[in-house]
Amino acid sequence: MISPHQTTYKAFTDGVTNDDRAAVAALVSRDFRAELGKGPLRFEGFWEEITRQRTAFPDLGKNVKVAKVAEKGDTLRVSYDMTVTFSGPLTDGWGISYPPTGQTVVIPSADLVEFDTDGKIRKLTVSSQVEMVIGQMF
């Protein structure tokens, strides 16, 4: 049986995949924070980062293999591999741009999702093996 938190998380990831900012915004709390390896981001910064990643990897979120889902209280952990194609330019956030290579990249990741008492996503922490990803891009 899928829990309410799992349903919310699925709707959140579907919204990210489909570039549906309004749907994603409706699923997060007012004090939402995302940790994507660059320090905490509020919703606007999170959406900018997703847009940047989607530019480099237009198929972001469309080929995901979930390995494990664990839930305890108001916390959900999802481990997965996401396969994407590096087919757009990538700017790394520090001003360095990388041209697309057309390489297929497998991104092993884990999301730690914390929910507030209303069932909205309060915090998202994404752990990815960045060095492994960069090695596959070129």
C-alpha cells in the first residue's frame, strides 16, 4: 500500500519531470528547503537549479529505477538510479559551461524527504555521486 507521503512525493517528482512549477509549489510548505549539494535553497532557488539541470538533461526524471523506499514517521527515503542524456549545455553554478556530449549518464541518488504536519514537503535532501556522474559525461 502506498502511503500519503509516498503519494505526495510521487506527485512532486512527476511535477519536476513535467516542468509543472505550480503543481510542485502546491506540494511544498512555506518554509521548504532543498539541499542539492550547494547549501540550502528555498523554492525559487530549487526551481532554478532544476531548470538548469533540465537544460543539460532534457530527459531528467523520465527514466528512473527505484531501488528502495523506506518510511518512518514524517520522513521518506528513496534510493534510485536515474538515466539521463547530456544533450544540452550545462553551467555548473560557478560560471563554468560544458557543451553537451550526447553521453548517457546514470545518476545513483537518494532523496531524503521530510514532511510537515500538513503532509507537505518541508525539506528535500538529494544525495548523488557527482564525481561518478561527471566521469560519465565526457
